[in-house]
Amino acid sequence: MDALTDLVIADADQLPDHPSTAPQARALTSREREIAALIAEGLPNRQIADRLGIAKRTVDTHVEHIYSKLGISSRVQLTIRLRSAQ
């Protein structure tokens, strides 16, 4: 799962050879990657929204999509995955 998460975060063009054994993952959009990086810096959603000039609710929605795509449920998990992918 970690290898697949790394591919999603990196927006890889190809998935592993055995798709039947790998969970279906969707790549993060460029905006989701941007927001994920800001989360990893420790910014709360309100500050991310202010920095990007978008509504907090929009950030909330992006965060939900990021969690869903990566199969995670917390900012800590996201930060760990992003830092381990570097």
C-alpha cells in the first residue's frame, strides 16, 4: 500500500504490473498536491484557504478528496506519507 501511495503522491503515469492485487488509486490533482504540501507544513485549513485565496470550505473538500484517494483519515498520516515519499 505504501508503494502505491508513493505513486499517487508522485502522480505516476503507471501503476504496478498486477492491478488485481493493488487497490485502485486515483492520482491527486495539482491543487490537491499543493494543499497536501501545506498540510504537511502544519497549516490549518483556514490558513491554507487564506494563502491560496479560496474558501475554507473548498479546502475542506480538497482535504476530504485527498484522504479518500490515499485511503487515510488524518493530517498526521498524510504528513508521514508525504515525508516518507521524499
